[in-house]
Amino acid sequence: MKKITFFLIVFIWGISMIMKAQIPNNGFENWTAGNPDGWATTNLFPIGLVTITQTSDSHSGNYAVKGDVVNLMGTPMAPAVQSGPEGEGFAISQKYQAFEVYYKFTSVGGDKFSVNVGFEKAGTPIAQGAVALPANVGEYTHLSVPMDYFVDDVPDLANIQISITGPLAGPDVHVGSTMFIDDLAFSMETGLECPVVQTDMLKCFPNPATEVLHLTLDEELSGEILLRVNDNLGNEVRKINTNLRPGENNLQMSIVGLPSGMYYLMVQSKDKYYTGKFSISSR
């Protein structure tokens, strides 16, 4: 009986290691010349730009990634890591449902901890997961980012980008914002441990749309909000800043000029983050 129990433990541990092995150097234990092995970074050593460093302040193991917004000749420069030695991603063979990371974050000036994960099949994007969270997180916290599939297929390539972005647009970051990341993994189950991300409070119609998209938001949402639209490659293609009065939960957004395809909505309020998706049909 003890032998059976032992082999079950080894078997389960082996499955866990196989899952984590899908992400190269997922615990950031291995480094070469100031960069984590298997990852591209924003470090530019010849000009003295170092935003990503190795730290012993880890969630587990010996090391983790620390990313700092730094001042380079008067310009704030944001940290980022992207999977693959040249940022080209890595091979996978499972239809994962969520990306997981342990992180800490200090926000200055409304900066956000941003995660963008994309899956491809034969060079075509088929799934995306993205969040941008402004809240300070003082201790390592588990974040699970659901993957949104717009093609029902098994991906063969994954690309992960983790960075600090500004409160309104990516580059408008502030010196002093800091992130720590460790223990990355993919999961076969959707993430339920990210309560600040809500997908049921953001609805859009018509879907597919052609010229104007109508948005219905959570009725409790009010005050200053930021609406961002990304294409299926993660590029920001629309951004709207507005103020909502209490009880005012309907917005309209022009999509004229955007090509046909799948798009992702992200609505950010002071303490909530909403996501949704829509498509644009051929005109």
C-alpha cells in the first residue's frame, strides 16, 4: 500500500513538472549575462539601460525577476520580459485555458502590472489573455489570466509578455514603479483567482459590428474610466477616456477604419477591471 501511495505521489509530481516545463525557465532560476535564460528583456547594456534584474526575493527557489521603471537621460523607461531568446515565443502542444504567475507590484502615478499572452497555430493567432492591474500588491500573490480562444484549435506556439505600463497608454510610465514575477505556469482550468477582472459586467452589440459598437457596463460603475481596444496581436487600436455619472452605463464607440477580425475590450475604473471581446465583420 505504501508503494502504491509513493508511486501516485511521484506520478502527480511528474505531471506537475511537465506542465511547468511547458514554459522555459519558468521560475527564472537560470541567468546569463544579466538576463534570464530563454527570455528577451528591455535591458540594453551598451547604453546603460537596465530595467530587468535578478533578485533573490523570490516566491520559490533561489531567484525571480525584478523589473523597475528607470530614468534614462530624463525619460522613464519601462521594464518588460518576453518569452523566447529573441522574444519569438516557444512551442506548446496543449489547449491551455489560463496563464498563471506569482507577482508583487508597486505602482507610482497609476502605472499598471500588465500581462499579455498569445497563442498561435501555424502562424495564426488563435487565443489571447491580457490584464493590466493598477493595485499595489505587497506580497507574492497568485494571478490567473484566462485565455480567450477565438479559434477552436490546439495552439503550437505561445508568447508571454509581462511589463509595467502607464495609466493611460503604454509608454507613460513613472520612475519608481516596480514588479516582481516568479513561478509561471499554464493551467488546463480557467482562472478563478483574479476577482478584479470581471467579464460578465461588460456587454457589447451588435456583435459582429460594422461601424458603431454599443457598450453596456456595470450599473454600479461611475467616475473616470478608461476604455481600451486591442487587436488579436495585442496592439492597442482604440482608447477612450470618459466620465460616467451614476446610473449611466451605456457607451458608443466608432470602429470605422478598423479591419475585420477579433478585438478585445478592456475597461478600467479606479478599482475594477472589465474585459470583453467583439468582432468586426466585412463591410
